[in-house]
Amino acid sequence: MMNPVGPSEKKNPDVSVLIVNYNGLRFLDECLESIRTAFSRYSYEVVVVDNASSDGSQAFLQARSDIRYIESLENTGFTGGNNLAARSARGKVLLLLNNDTRIERQLDSLIDQALAEQVGAAGSRLVYSDGRTQFSVGFHHRPIRLVLSWLGLEKKHRLPSIFRRMETDPAYYEQSHTSVDWVSGACLATRREIWERLGGFDEAFFMYCEDVDYCLRIRNAGFGIAFVAETLVIHYEGAGRPWIGKAALQRTGRSYSIYLAKHHNALVARAASLGLAAVFYMRAAALCAVSLSTSANQQKRQVINDKVKAFLVVGWQFARQTLLGVSAASDKI
């Protein structure tokens, strides 16, 4: 199901803004309205895929005349939704934009970078709604880094980068960088020719790590990844929730397993799974101790208990993968 062409009347606009929506009605109007002033030098279209929402998103999107609307009959995840949107996109540059975002500064310089011959993808600066920097540039997901990063050291930006998946020094995000390992898919620009050449997102990843995987494939193809500091996008990640939740943690673990199996040999993948299992069990034990000793109110205690259960479940996922191989990662979440 599609609506008429969006803001650009050009047959082939410069930019196709791709948005995947799943039960994000509360964010959509703000996100779509912010796109209206996002470009001063580039023509654009907006393509929105709804992944079988149940919150009224579909009726809202069907009524919009400024987008091209695609309705999926099932939730195909962030990866499947973007691949579906990209197949109908006509722009030279694909701008992947999360539905829970608001563009604060024009994105022309982001598109400039994406069009640079040596660049394969470019990411924008992201902040939370309270203005805090959102860490959106990362290091290559080496197995040892994945294991160490879950020891609770992630935000200690003075530690060596081997402990971190992401760059966690807020000062880093105050200037642009022309060579990084990966940028967040929450606002990522890439040329359509490169996307098609690489086959878009790997749909083995339902969500999480798909941007890291895509950026690695870009670098393996001989292109660079850039970060553009002068652009600014608010990303309501988590939408105020006290933590991401059990399902999201399980999907994160599953994506790690897929990534390890795809880019490393079976022995390395199993060793990393064993390390992750140990770390997740340690996190569960530490949270148990906090739960027993804390004087927190009932709501906070419930959050802690939910985290304990989630870390135990995902720790068991990794333990199974150590014993049975990473094919165990194919379990449905």
C-alpha cells in the first residue's frame, strides 16, 4: 500500500529518507515534521514502512500525503523494514532515520559526506532529549571487546578502547571524524549504489548490530565511515524507560552471536560466547546482591529483579551456544 510521491516532485530526488515504524505513533508526527526543514540544498522523498503496528500508526500514516507509505503484514524488524523501504527508494542517497527522532539541525553536510567518493556511510551526532550526548560511534566489535564491554566499564572513557564498543568521551562528538569503524543506524546516510552492491542490511539481524555489520562490510569494500558533528538529531532512545527490557537484551545477545559467527571462525565464536555467558552470570549475581541490600522502593526493586532474570536468560543463551555452537542463536525471541 503506497501513498503518492512525497515532498519532491523530481523523479529521482537526491535523498530518500527511510523510516521503519513499529508502534511508534507517539513519535511520528514530530519526526516527519522535522524532515521538512532538514535540507536546503537537496531534494528528498520520505518512505515509511510500518511493521504491522497495533497502536494506530497505520491510520495516521495512510492519511499523510507527504510520504510514500508501505505497509508490511508482519514485523520484519529494523533490517527487513529498511530493506523493504530501500527497494522502492529513488534517491541517490539513502538516509536511514529512526522513527523516534527529531532533526534539530539541517542534514546537508551529512549528505555531502555520504556523496564523497571515498565514503561509504556517514552518521550524525545524536543526543538524548535532555541534551546529553548519545554515544553513536564505535570500535570494531572484536570478540574480546564484546566480552569486556559488559563488565560495566563501557562509559569509563579514560580506559583503553579495548574495553569499549563505543567512543564514550563526550568531547569526541564535538568535532567531525572522517575515519571511524561504525556509526549508529539511527541516522545513517549511505549511497544507494553501495547499499545495493552490498545487499543492504543482513536480515539475519532482526535488530541490533546490523549497522555495525553494514559498516564493516563497507570498510571491507574499500570505503570509509564518517561522523558529522555539525548535524544534530534528538533520539528518544528508550523513551524514558528505566532499562531496555528482557526482549531487547535477548535480541542484543542473539545479534552478537550472529555477528561472531559471521565474521569469526567457530572456535573464536564459541570462546566469546563462553566469556559472555560468564560476564552475564556475573552481572546477574551483582544485581542480586544489590537487590538484597538496597533500600530502593518497590518499583526500582522490580526493575532490578527483571534485570537479574534477563541477564540469567541471556547468559544461558551464550552458554548453550558454547556447548552447541552458534546455531543456537537462531532461537526465536
